[in-house]
Amino acid sequence: MRSICVFCGSNPGNRPEYLQLARTTGRLIAERGLSLVYGGGKVGLMGAVADAALSAGGRVVGIIPQMLLDREAGHPGLSELRVVTTMAERKLMMGELSDAFLTLPGGIGTLDEMFEAWTWTQLDLHDKPCGLLNYRGYYDSLIQFLDLAVAEGFQRPRHRAALLVDSEAEALLDRLQAAARPG
């Protein structure tokens, strides 16, 4: 595995622990020699994960739609910033440049990105592992819903199992690297 895409909030959340989680994740990615691919923002958890990876000597590639760049939300210090036209184009490029996906806490935009990448796995559009970092139970209700979808016959167990879940960043990175195809 050469690169990992991180989906996370453009807001910092209400607890300082979320920013620390993003910083730890960015540092761990860089220390493993992986490139970070993310949404290109300089604010919230997005900015924190990018800053930490850069500070640890990592390569960071941001992909941002022009409309967000026009709002001055783009990160000016990245290794590479790619500007696209639409949010859909952003997700597609993030997927093309990444060997795995890791989701940190965030809101509906974060979930939109995670669910699309995970759906691509279900549809056999790629075989890249997807991980959900359930830090301090942030995603407990979502995980409960996903398990209900299996119990009620709306999702196959093997597709549910394709979303790797852990509460620790380092452990989830280990699992994603183990599941990724060599490259």
C-alpha cells in the first residue's frame, strides 16, 4: 500500500480529542511511509490530519472543488493540491489515487464519501479496503444501524464485513495495510 485516503470533518468537533486524533492519524500515516490523500481543506480535522502528516515528513495530496477553493478553504502548504470541478469528481479522484480508505469522525459529507467508497467495494468497482475509526464510540449508532441492515436482509454479511471497524487509529491502519493489495 502506497497511499491512503482519509475522510473526516471540515469542522474540529466539540472536543479537543478529535483534533488530537486527526493529528495522530496524520503522523502515523507519514511514519508508515504512506501518502495521505484527502479533501484538500485547511480547516477542522481535515487541516489537522494534513498538517500532522506534513510535519512528520509525509506527502499530502489534496483534492478540492473550485467552489471550495474560492471560499479560501484550500490548504496552501500541501505537497500537491488538485483542483476539480465537482464534488463527484473529487471523490472519484480521491478513489483513483488511494489504495485504502479511512474514515475519522465527521458529518454528512464525511459519511457521503465513506459510503461511496464502500459502495464501490460492494459493486466490485475496486477491491480497496475501507475502514471506520469508531473513536470513543462516535460511530456506535451507525454501526448498530449497519448491523440491523444485515439482520433485516438489506445488506449481505460479506459486504458489511468489508467495512473494517476499530476504535484505535494504529490498529485500524494495521488492518487496512494487511487488507490492501500489494503495491
